[in-house]
Amino acid sequence: MDISDYFWNASLEELKRGYIQESDSYICLLCGENIEKGIIYPHEGILYEAKRYMRIHIESTHQSVFKYLIGLDKKLTGLTDHQNHLLHLFYQGKSDKEVQGEMGIGSTSTIRHHRFALKEKERQAKTFLAIMELLKEKDQCAPAFIPPHKTAKMVDDRYAVTEKEQQETIKKFLPEGLSGCLKKFPPKEKQRLIVLREITKRFESNVIYTEKEMNQLLNEIYDDYVIIRRYLIEYGFLDRKSDGSQYWLKK
């Protein structure tokens, strides 16, 4: 299971704390960092047990779960840029007057109205979640969809991928699996998304690759490695330095 699967399958409480607990480790839902239980971890001259060290990892690497979540694409959060800015300021503990002054909009009553609108959005979200949970118990015909990766730049119809479609596409274009080559680059956007997601499994999450290393890895998969590299970036799987000298998996 990759980090996006862990993320989307996590409970609300697990998302809030930013990690899940497995039998022998803690896994960061934000980047996939695995902290093994039973090991003492050093940090700035102090030793910590695994669970506490996972919280330190989140603070030092991501600042906070709130900051990470609110930084996700608006297609994943459902927030407008305006709402995102407001929530940032509210999280900082600013008063309505301070928020109004910083944003330069309306009056303090305007900010209170925005707070009310956000609470209304929260109530609607809770109701919708309950409806969907109840639906799961009755809807036996619903296909099993593959959740989008967290770093997706634009979530649209291309991401409506079922488990069956994923298996069929991988079998068609990567018949030998991850160890084999790509037969051809898929013509359809949805198929490309599936294949690209599979290709990313060849990369290590905490490794920074030089351009030469990245090209070599991709060339082992497909002759036209440039097009694979371009689409991996376009779909939000890879990130790189502006000069193209280094590449890494987005988290």
C-alpha cells in the first residue's frame, strides 16, 4: 500500500495526528516516513521512543498537520483561496479585528460571517460523511475506485479509476510488471495516469536523483524516457529543481 492509500484510508483521528500505527511501526501519513517501534531515536541530543519521535518528525519536517493539509490542492480540500487564507489566520489565533485588518476586507462582522460560513461547511461535511458511510452498507453495486495521489495537480474525470481498470491497464501496458518494460505509452489520459502511478513504485521516496540517474531509470522502462519524465511531473508524481538537475518523488 502506498502513502496515498494510507492517507485516504485513514480515520479522521489518524489524519488529525498525521500518522497511523501498524503492528511494528508508526507511518507518517504526510510523507510515508516509517518509525519502527522498540527503537530509541536521537533528536537534538535527546532520546525519544518511537511514538514521540514520530510527533517530532511531523513538527520538524512538516511544521504541523494543519499546515500540510491546508496546503493540499483545492480540489482535495474543497477550499477556495479566500477560505484557505482565512483558515491560516484563524489557526494563528488572530482575532476577527486582526484578520480584518490583515486582509483589508469589510469589517469585523464580515469576518464573523466568514467564520459562520466555515462552520456551516463543517456541518455539511459531517452530514455528507454520515450519508456516505450509510450508503456503503447498502450500495452493493458501487465500483471500487482508486483514490487519487495526494500530490495530484488537478483532479478530474481522469482520476475516476476503478480497481478493475487499473489491473487491466497494468496487464496491457506493463505485462511483466514493475521489473519489465512499458510496451507503449498509453494513448488515453486515464491509462497514462495508471501507468505513471505504477512506474513511481520504482523510485525510493527519500532519494534525490540527478538528471542522469532519473533518465537511466526511466530509460530502463521506456525508450522515450523524456515523455515519461514530463508526464510524471505534469501529473504531480515528481518534482524537480528549476534547472532540472535534481528530481524526487513528491510527498
